[in-house]
Amino acid sequence: MVVGDFATELDTVVIGAGPGGYVAAIRAAQLGQKVAIVEREYFGGVCLNVGCIPSKALIQAAHVYHQTKHPEIFGISAENVTVDWSKTQDWKQNQVVKKMTSGVEMLLKKNKVEIIEGEAFFSDRDTIRVVSGDNAQTYTFKNAILANGSRPIEIKGFPFGERIIDSTGGLNLPEIPKELVIIGGGVIGSELGSVYANFGTKVTILEGSKQFIPSFDKDMTKLVEKDFKAHGAEIVTNAMAKGAEVKGDRVVVTYEHKGEEKTVEADYIMVTVGRRPNTDQVNLELAGIDLDDRGFVKVDKQGRTSNPHVFAIGDIVPGPMLAHKASYEGKVAAAAISGEKDEVDYVAMPSVCYTNPELATAGHTKDSAKEAGLDVKVTKFPYGGNGRAVALDQYSGFVRLVTTKEDNVVVGVQIAGPSASDVMAEVVLAIEAGMNAEDIALTVHAHPTLAEATMDAAEAALGSPIHM
């Protein structure tokens, strides 16, 4: 039985405690707002619980396992290297995920954000109803920030179950499979594919487009594809998945490739073809919130929806579904509620793929710069010329800068190589600040470091390279 209630008044309410929602709530509280946050499942959202963080934990564990089994290049011998998968999963869940999610809850409480557990639904333009089990409570609000995220896309012919799984299932398999088929060779599929390939699984990736990891430049993804093949993985592009049949503890995938129907068998199929916004779950129509033709919430540059008292951020608004994008938008929305003039600017939005090697990109590529009418030049510095990368035996890759021809302003960066996600930060700052290649080249970089590759690339852009 649902208990009746009288409406409770809220100042600012945030719906969803993922990387967009909890950051928005904390920033709003810092700006003097009285804030409440509603979460139906777990603090930290998909990213901290079944996405960014646990996947990186497994990626690290898989790297350690593979490197321990193959240390010969360093003159090291190792015998009888094994993996206790249950302990790996326990470490991922209890030492990594729980630490991060409990930290989020602590930060919310420290900033005096009221925590409301349950699932929120709009009742009208300024009212939500939060349901938790058999109980429900109505709240009115002055302003709301909607940050309820996304969920995996389930495609026809591949119903999720014990043997056909989404990325969440892929992170929580009860054992390391002998064979795994991944439908979708984008960032999520390639990252989780690299985990199991490093653990010795025979991985087959079926990608519908003509390029593996299509959101990155082809010369970058070819390096990852080479590494996959070295691990015995098979990557099939232009492959259209048709259906799957579960046969006991095995599953058979049927797909079409170059006009021919083929099959592949595995222990599990993981479907990672993308995610859909959770805009169909909160009664947005009752709040007067408009969607675009793809189901995303229409927002202005401050995240304001067609209901001026409701803001939307993260995976439910247009743009890449990235945790750091959601956090950034959350800060802007919180500031807007406080009357600030902050606006989003996605020019230097970084994107990373944690494969081997890592891939990272931000700002313009050569092609996007051309489409934007910019006259640019592209300069690439190979990691083979970087002492730190060679010492790590991870020198396949490069740092590429995209700079304007007239004044060498840095407008883009692409990195394929060790710690690309970290090395990129310096260049993202340069793009954001409107710096030129000389600003990077004249900055003293510690030696030997991977970050020196950005300095070398900048010197090359200026026509005065030292190490190439």
C-alpha cells in the first residue's frame, strides 16, 4: 500500500547521483543553495558502479596478468602465473567501487546535501513524486537538475539474459570465458574486449561500421587492432549481427559480412552497441520538457530545458555520453541557478579509449578543422623517439597536434600511446586557453617523461624539432 503524503518544499533538487548529478548537487550547495538529491539505485551512477571505474580496475588487473606472464623482454622469467578471478572481482567491487561510491555519499553529506532514496517522477512543472518500495513522497521545487543517465541498448535478436549480456554483465562474469563475442566495436566493446583478451579469452568483435572504434582516427585504431590480433582476437568490420541462439552453456551468433551469412560460437555474447537516454522514465511531458527527435532533452547553453526551472545534464542531453562531460554540465547548471553566466563550451572536450595503446582525442582533428573552415597543419611525433616510452617497452603510437598555419594556435590533439589519457591534459588546457605551439615548446618538461612527446610535437609544429 502506498502511503499518502503532503508535499515537501525543496529549493534545488537533483535527480540522479551519477557523475553529473552529484557534482551538480555539491556545486549548487557550495553556491549557497539548499540542495536535495534523489537516487534510485546507487551513488556514483553507472560510471562509478558499472562503467568507468570498475572497467578500469579490470583493465589494470588484466594488464598486470598479461605482463606477468610475458616479462621476457625485460630479462625476467615467471612460471605458473595464475589468476583467481573471484579475488579479482572482489577487489574490483569491494576495494575500488565501494571506496569510490562511499566517497561520493560522504562528499554529499559533507556539503549538507539532503539525500532522498527512491525513484523520481514528475507530477507537473514544479512537482516530483519519489517512490521507494511501498512508500511515496511528493516534493515541490524551485529548481531541478535532471541527471538520470542512460542504459544499454538492447537490439532485436539479442535479448539480454544469462548468456547474452550488456556491459554490466561483462564486468561481472562469474568466470573468465574461453570464448567471447562482442557485438559493437566502439569504446566500451574494445575496452572490455581488451580485458578478456589479456586474460586469455578468444575474443571476436563484430562492428557494423567500416572501422573499428569509429570515434577515433583510423591510424590510431589500427594500433589497437594490431594489439588485439597479437592476442589472438578477431575483429570483423562491416558485420551486421542478425541473431543469437543459446544452446546450454554456449551461444551461437549469426551475422552477415560482405553479403555472406556466417556464425560464431562462444560462452557469452556481450552487446555494446551504445546507450539510450533515460528520458522515458520520469514523465517529462508532465513537466513541460521538450525532447529532440532522438529522445534527448533540448537544452540551452546553460542546460536549461523548455521548462525554465528544470535543467538537464549528462547522457540525457545531446553530445557524447561521457562522465566528465556530465560533471562539467552539472557545474554550469548549478551556477546558472545561482544567477551566474556560465555556459558550456565543448571545443576541448576530451575523449579516451583505455585499450592498448590508450587512445585520446580533444578539439579538432584535421578533417573537422577543415569542415570548420580552419587552415591547419598536422604534426605527429612518434613515441619511438621518447625515452620514457621506450624504457616502458610501450612505444607504438604518437602525439599529434593540430595547429593553425598562420599563428600556430593549438586547436586539436590526438594521442595513441601509454598514458594517453594523462598526457593529453596539458594540450587540452592549451586548446581551452587559446595557446599556441610555442607556449608548449617553451615549457620545460621533466625528463624522461611521456609528456615530453607533447613538447617534441610542439617543436615540430614550429619547424624546429630536436628528436625527429
